[in-house]
Amino acid sequence: MVNANFIFCREKIEYMVAKVITFAHHKGGTGKTTSCINVAGFLARADKKVLVVDLDPQANATSGLGIEKNTLDKSMYNIMNEELSIIEPILINTIIDNIHLAPAHPDLMEAEIKNEKIVRKVLHNVVNSYDYILIDTPPSNKKLIMNGISASERVVLTLDPGVFALEGIDTFSEFMKTADNIELNFKPDMIILTKAKRPPFPLIKRGPVNEILEELESTFLENIYIVPYSIDIYESHKQGVPLSHSFPNSRASVAYRKIADNLMKL
């Protein structure tokens, strides 16, 4: 069962102009990066100026936006290690109009992160330049996850349709409660169930996706979205281009377009 008292953390951010949204989960493979870059793509197609902040040492959001991570001179490593006090020197253009990137590098794994509010601090100077700032977080690394969440106004929780997906929500809730210096006081604003495979015949009522949805809907009631499994997601990652600009008519694209539209309405 999902804990109905699942609570996240946020301090109200008065200065934010851009809407800052963090994609989070403490485990890997839930579709955080895929969701982050594809929502960014559809926001960009809606003529919104977007900054993607890659906080994952795997740098998959960086690669997914067509940037070769090993060629970078500066990255979020320099920010999180506090070698740079402003984010502007690391920002780069991507091949997608309206999307800028604060890239990651594998060195980020070695950064000595001293507090959970570094990202919040460095975003202060650039919030006037964007409509949306999307933050991709890694699995497991609490300091990086908390930096993303403490800087954000909204949190999108991504789940895969595995048998332990619902347990993962409660586990993440407990994970968040151990954070330092951040008050726990809010729920996730959106849940995305990724890589969903529906039963092969409409009359089949049971199946992991339906069971997870029933449980989520009984607890969170709204802002729950399904992204179907699609080989186009894999192909778009290989191309370094979001679905919005590589396979805009795929089933997964339809889902991410709807998610981006609803984020703009929140």
C-alpha cells in the first residue's frame, strides 16, 4: 500500500520567475532523465525558454540533448564543488532552439557537496532568463537529489511499472525525511508512470500498469500520467534529440506533450 501521508520537502521560493521543476526518485531506471528531456522538448516547441540542469554524474540528460560529456571544460561538477559561484559560465546551447543546458560530467560523482542549497543559490541569477528550469537528479546520491528539490517549486516523481513501484514511493518518502536542513511539507506535484505496457486485450482488467494506477489514483487522485513503452525513446536517445524533435508523432510523444501541456497549466 502507498502511504497516504507521503510528504515531500520545500521551502517557499519567493524570488523565482522561471518555474523550477525537479524530476526525482532515489532509484535508477524510473525514467527521470527521459521524462526531463522530453518534457523540455515539448516546452521548447511551445515556444518556452527552457534550461535543463543535469545533476546526474551519468550525464544522460547531457548526452540526450546531443552534448558529448567528455569534451566539457566546465560542468555542474564545478558548481557543486563550489569552484564556481555562478552558473552562467557552464551554460551551453543545445541543437534544440529554446533549450539551454547546465551539463554534467562523470567527475560530478567526486564533488564534495557541503550543503543542499547550492543549486538554489546559483539559479537565482538566471531565473529571469527562462520560462522553465528542469532539473534531472541521479539515483541514490542524497546531496544531489536534495539540491534539486530544494531549488524547485514542483517535483515530478517518476515510476517504472515494476512490482516494487509502489513500495518505491514509501521508500523515497523515508529517504527524503533524512535530509538535513530542509523542512518536509509537501506532496509530489505530478507522478509519471513510464515504460508502461498495457494488457494485450482490452477486456483484461488486471496487469501491473492497471494495478499501480488504481493504487496511485486512490492515494494521489490527480496529476498521474502514463508514458507507454516505445522503441522511439531509445532511438531518440541515440540521436541526442528529444522525442519532440525526432519522433513527434509517436505514442510516447503524445504522452509527453500532454504532460508538458499540463505542467504549463499547474
